[in-house]
Amino acid sequence: MWKFIVRRLLITMPQIVLLSILVFIMAQLMPGDALSGLIDPNIDPAAIEEQREKLGLNDPWYVQYTDWVTSALQGDLGQSFRFKMPVSELIGQRLVNTFWLSLVTLIITYLIAIPLGITSGRYNDTLRDQLINGYTYIGFATPLFIFALVMLWAFGYGLGWFPTGGSVEPGLEPGSFAYIMSKVNHLLLPAISMALITTVNTVQYLRSEIIDTKQKDFVLTARAKGASESRVYRRHIFRNSLLPIAAYFGFEITGLIGGTVFIETIFSYPGMGLLFMESVLQRDYSVVTSVVLLFGIASILGALLSDIILSLVDPRIRIK
């Protein structure tokens, strides 16, 4: 088991290094540079060039990359010209909101997907299965940002059940019960909106696994031995069908990364996704580079987590 994990880690490290190089090069191709938003454009061009030389912005890309990685490993991600604060501190504030939004979304996703997937797979080709399939087909066909806008209009502006922006009511004391409940109230609608769309993949995946497992020889053998139908499903079909779902957990995290960009922008929820969109529009070089790198690392680690989980629940796939 440990050999498998170490081997996967050895594969992951070069992927992260390559990702950092690609992110840095793409950032270099963006209009402007890290100095563009920090200075007055009316300053003498000679003085600007002198400052650019002092900061090493005229060095070859590989020299700048080495300096950037060295600083990043020390916790220095640069300065945001828009927010006038260190990028590491800014990301630390926004990362907490995105973490809780993603966690609640995952919980809601599995609370919906597992019962629906099990019901659809066990009673396939029945009315229940057709209703659940209808829901998943609508989910597949509906873009996340359109669905989120409808949810915001209906439950935020129309019914007024949820706040329409922000992450907490202003003026509340941090740590108080009212503050915590306000936090929960602000993230519920974005989380539910994203979960109702992202859950359809898991529902269909679980349904297909159950239908396929029902035809396996060991299930037919269990039935032939006189095992009750509930025991067959509980001990054989469900248990084996959930293995791929457990492995899919890491990829759910990867999918949430793209989803939070749309959701946080639509609901004005101050997380990493909204920070990314604002920084791209404002050409906040340091923030964009750091956020894209963190998103990429999270995707790589999500794939690693999937492999590790699958190796734990199904030892057959471990590399000897």
C-alpha cells in the first residue's frame, strides 16, 4: 500500500512542477506585468524602466521563474495592487469561504446522489427510474450558470428565503451564534444550486454500476443459495457498486473548482472563484498567477486522492 502511495506521489511532484512552469509562462504572456498596476502611468518612462530592472522584470523568464518559486515556497506570493495587501493574506481570507462552500456542496451532492442512484439502479426501467432519469437528463442539459441565476432569482429575489450576496451579514460579531447562522444562510443557496447540477453525474454513474453488478456471477450465486433480496443488495450489489463512487470523490473536488468560479461570481460570494474573476478583469497579475496555480494543484491532488481511495477500497488495483 505504501509503495503505491509513494509511487503516485513521485508522479505527482513533476506534474506540479510542470504546472507551475506553464502557469508562469502564460502569466508572462498576459498584457502588462506585476508592476503595471502598482505605479502611476504618468511617471517618467525612464523611472518606470529603472524600477522594472530593479525588480528583475527584465530578467530571462527562467530567472524570474526561479525567483517566483523561491518566494512562493517561503509564503510570499507577491502584492495585489487592487486590494493593496499581500496575495497570501488575501487568498487565506478567501480560501476559507471556498472551503466551506465546497464542503457543504459535497455533502448535499452525496445526500442526493446516493439514494437516487441506488433507487434508480435497483428499480431500473420502472416509473421511479424514469423520473430520476428525467431529473438527470435535465441536469445534464442545463448549464450551471443558468441554473444558478434561476435559483438566485427565485429563492433570493423572488421568495427572499436566502441572501443574494456576500458571505455574512455585516456588523455581526465573529464567533457568535448569529454570525455562524448568517454564514450558513449565505452559503446554502450557492451550495444547493451547484449540488443539484453536479449530482447528476454521480446518480447516473451509481445507477450504471448497480445495473451492471446485478448481472455478475457472484450475485446470481448468492441468489441461487437462497439469500434474501435485501441481503443480496446490501452485502453484494451496493457494496461493490459504491467502490467506484468512493474513487470518484477526488474528481468531484476537481469539478467543484470550475463550478465555484461561476457560482461565486453569480452569488457575489467572496471566495477563490470570485477572486479569480475579479483579478482577471483587473489584470491583477500576482493574484491571477497564484489562484490558477492553487486551482491546478488542487486538481492534481484530487486525482491523487481518487487513486489512493480506490486503492484502499479495492486492493486489486494497487501496483506491486
